[in-house]
Amino acid sequence: LCCESDAINNALLADGELMRLLFSLLDAPPPLDSRAAGYFARVVVLLLLRKGTELLAYLQGRGNELVEKLVGHVDTTSVADVLRHLVGAGDSAYLPSHGLSAWLADTPLVDLLLDRLTESYAPEARSNAADILTATAHTAPSPLASRLSEHAA
């Protein structure tokens, strides 16, 4: 799945059951298996980079559910990497479209990440949440960065 084959990417995105199966990793209780989470992140980031519009449509179709599940596993480095890419950070040249940032601004992403900064969460969760929020601030001007700045005011 991590190969850069358009045929495989298209088949994955066209099959709701396969996408559900891919994201079902997030249904497991923390901590996630780091190897499985790494493969999950590679596939999701590849889809984001190659088929961002289609992936956004899938994410939007699931409402806030997947955002909440991703943040629920922010203590796992690979899942935090997916979130970093979604907010427009990461080592890629991909920057989220205005649509992705606007959609994320309408989700509870910022609130959930801010909540993860409290002492009730593991140090890894706090550190990863802080990194993602910092990356979000660096995407300004964007709807998501504006949402974050509302909390700072």
C-alpha cells in the first residue's frame, strides 16, 4: 500500500470498506503498536500527498470521528505525524488546501490538542500536541491558525 501506484491509491479510496479497515487501527486502545502505526501513517500521508482532495472527502464524510480518534492516539509518534501533515507541517512540500484548513478549523481539533497539554496526559501526548499546535501556528494565515489564535486571545 505504500508504493506510489495510482491504481492502488485509487482502488483504496474508491472502496469505503478498505478505508474503514485502514482507519480501524485507531479503534484500538492506546498505546498503538508502533509498527502498525508506522505503516498506517505512511499510507495516510501518501494518500494526503497524492490524493489529498479524495482523502479530504473521506475525512469529511466521517465528521469529527476520525479527528477525535487521531488525537486520541497523539501519544503515538506516527499518528502525531499524520496530524502534523494534516495541519500543513511535515517534511513534504504539500501544504493543505484552504478547504482542508477550513474543514479542520470547524472540527474540535484545536480544542482536543489544547486539552492534551494538561498534566492528565502522558508526556508524549503533551509533547506531540504542542508540536502540532506550533506547526498549526506556522500555517498562518489559514483558517486553522486563526482558530488557534482565538484561543490565545
